[in-house]
Amino acid sequence: MARDFREMLEEVSRDDEYGRYFKEIAIGFKLVMSIQASNMHGCEPAETLDDVYAYKSFDVSVRQFSKPIDAPKIGAWSELRAKEWAEGFDRPEYRRDMAKECVPTEVVQTIFEDIIDYAREKGHLEADQEPSLVDPEEPIRKMRKGCGGSCAAKK
């Protein structure tokens, strides 16, 4: 079992008008999970609480670094959509991620664990490697390590 996702939530900004934002979580070199909760997000309670353990649900999105997550044949959603928790996730217009509001805390934990398992199974995250935080000020490409061409050899 992966550690509690709430341990990874690191606040990057907070504003009365625009709410609070946590850093995104990179899971391997391909997937990124955004877990948000504030007065401006679809969460319960819809408030900006200092204690992330006090939330009953979160606003969640999952995306890929380069292509839309639901791109045929190369998008992780082609496999992830079969998960029980995937029902109700949708790709908002003009976005490249799958998103859902008010996802219960225990379901967010399951999503977090399933995406880690998926990344390890696909060779995007080594067995001893942990997810990492994505600093919104850092370019995503800098974080992306890739497989150095070995991914194609595994197919």
C-alpha cells in the first residue's frame, strides 16, 4: 500500500478569491495527479481548511505530461477507464486531463495507489521510486526523464 496521498499535499498558493492550490504529484515520467481542496474546488467541505485530513472529498484530475490522457493507443486512460473509480471522470473541454469533483478521500487513495501500480507495471516508475511533487514554477520537461529508448525494446 502506498503512503497516504495527503502526506504529499504541499501548498503552493493561497488566496481568498482564487482558493488554495497544492503542487501536483508526478507518478513516474508519464502521469500527473492533481488533488485540490479549498473554497474554490469541488470538495467537502468547500472551504480552505488548514488540516487536509479534515476533508471528506477532493477535486481530482489525472493527466499525462505530453499527450491528452485519453488519446487512443497512447493514453493511459484506455486502461484506467476500466477501474471502478473512473466512472464520472470527464475531460473538460480544451483540457488534456480527466477530472472529477467531490471524490471521497478513500477513493482518492485508491486512485493514487492504482496509478502508482499502473506506472510501475508500464516501467514508468521503478519499484523503489516514489511519486514526486511537481513545482508549478519548474518546466515539466525538466522533470521528465523518460526511458532513454529502452521502452520500445520492452514491447
